[in-house]
Amino acid sequence: MIQLPPIPSWQALHPLVVHFPIALLLIAPLFVLAGVLLRGERGRWLLISALALMIAGTTGTFLARATGEAAGKVVGSSPQLHAVLESHEELAETTSLVFSVLTVTFAAIVLAPRFLRDTQNGVVSSLLPLAFLLFYSAGAVLLMNTAHDGGRLVHEMGVHAVGAPARPVAAAPTSAVVNTRDPD
């Protein structure tokens, strides 16, 4: 019988949630660059797609922070662990704030020509998005540093999400074990 896995607790959701904003926010600048290079209506739709990715990614940073704060309350408290966890939390807060500002700024860049009825202006359609990418790259570095601290917590310090109890896995019968090594 097929069963759905149990729904994890709030603090156990952090590893599931955190990777979406990272991916969305690091892919968005590729859409911005493609939108600048293609120009016209196709380029405009790529810029709008980049904005949608930024909105989803920025929203995801807040969800990741909320689940991360809950997960942080159930981890150990060694001095080294506490220092990295504190750094990760501070970087996560700054990352959410920076990407909120970047997303609102990019929304203004993308939507301003529509409101100003000036869709053919090369400065707005090309130069502003390219200049924006310079600021965005600083946000991307901040995001990667935040992710790196999270990775250190997991891979160097052994912090893992506390979820629902694991179901025991039945051992495979010995007759099902296949020897794949060559006897020679």
C-alpha cells in the first residue's frame, strides 16, 4: 500500500524549504541578463519572469528564516556551534532584508516604463537592469555566505533537523542479496 510520508514538524521543514529561495534567487539574474540581451517584448517577458523569481525567492527567505529559527531552538549549544549558528541567523536576516530591497528596486525598474508609457527607452530597458545586476551580485554573495554557514552547521557540526520518528526498515532477505563482484 502506498502511503504519504508523515508531515514534518515546523523545525524539521527548514532543510526542505531553504533550498528553494537559494535556487530561485541565484537563477533570477540569468533571466535579467537574457532580458537585456533579447530586448523588445521577449526581453520584457524575461525581465518580468526574473521579477517573479525574485518575489518567490525573497518570500522563501522569510519562510526559511521562520523554520530556521524554530530549528535553531532544538540544536545543541557548544560554543563553536553557537557562534556559527548566530552568524547564520544574522546573515539570514540581512539576506532577507537585502533581497526585499533588491526585489522592490527591480520591480520599479521593470514596471516604471509601463507607468511612464516609455517602453522604448534604452536606459530603462538596458542600462538600469545591467547596473542593477551589480548590486544584485552583492546580494548573491551574501546569500552564498548564508548558505555556506548553514552547510557548515550540517556538514561540519552534524546539526540535523529533528523530524517525525523514522519508521523501521525491514531487512532484505538474504536470498535477495546479489554478489556483483567478479570471483577472479
